[in-house]
Amino acid sequence: MWNILAALGLVILALPFAVYAMEKGLKFDNPDERATSRLFHDESLVASATLYFHMVSGALITMLAPLQMLRIIRGRWPIIHRLSGYCVAVLAVATALAGLYHIALLGTIGGAVMNAGFALYGCLMLLAAWQTVRYARQRHPLHGLWACLLYT
């Protein structure tokens, strides 16, 4: 029961971020977004596209992650746990690479310190995704720890 309440709490707390990120990310082709957003840069369409993709994939991770923690899904429907886990891992890698690419091309709005912090976070996300899948395939007890690190 506590497991379900914790997952529900995460969804409730993360939902506003996920909705905002998804809505913002899906506006990449919107002319008003292109004209007014400080996130869009005409001089670098690829960097802008990676940032908007980063927002959409991050929103998907945010909403899928709590499902991974539910014992009822892991116990009754392990195939759903595995498939959604692989989806989260692939999305995490794509999100991290998109963010790192954007930082390399344009940087962040916060300058060098924010660039370094977000780049480190992206690298750690790549590591956590790799380790989560690696340990899951081995059915190793560290799988759960790395999965939690991936989601934080």
C-alpha cells in the first residue's frame, strides 16, 4: 500500500513539471514560440531542436518512472516493468545526449556554472541508465539502487 501511495505522490508532485515540459517541447514548430521564446535560436536549429526534444523526453521519463516502483506491476506483470524500464532507459540516454549536445552548442542561460552542473548531471544520467540496464539484465540486487539514482 505504501508503495502505491509513494508512486502516486511522485506522480502528483511531478505532474505540473511533466505537463509544462511536454507542452513547451511540443511547441517547437509553433511560430509564436519561435518568435518569443528565449529557448529557441534561429541561428542553431539543431541545438534548439535538441532542447525541445529534451523537454518532451524528460516529461515522458518523469511520468513513466513512478510506474517502475510499483511492486504490483513488477510482481504481476513483469513484462510491463521490463518494457517500460527499457523505454525509460532509452529515453534517459536520449534526454541526456540531447541536453549535452545543446550545452556544447549554445550553453545554458546560467553560464559556466550551470553548464558544468547540467553537463555533469547529463553524464551521471547516462551512467545511471547504463548501470540500471546492466544490473537488471544480471538480475543483480544493485539494479534497484541504480534505478532510483536514474530517477533522482
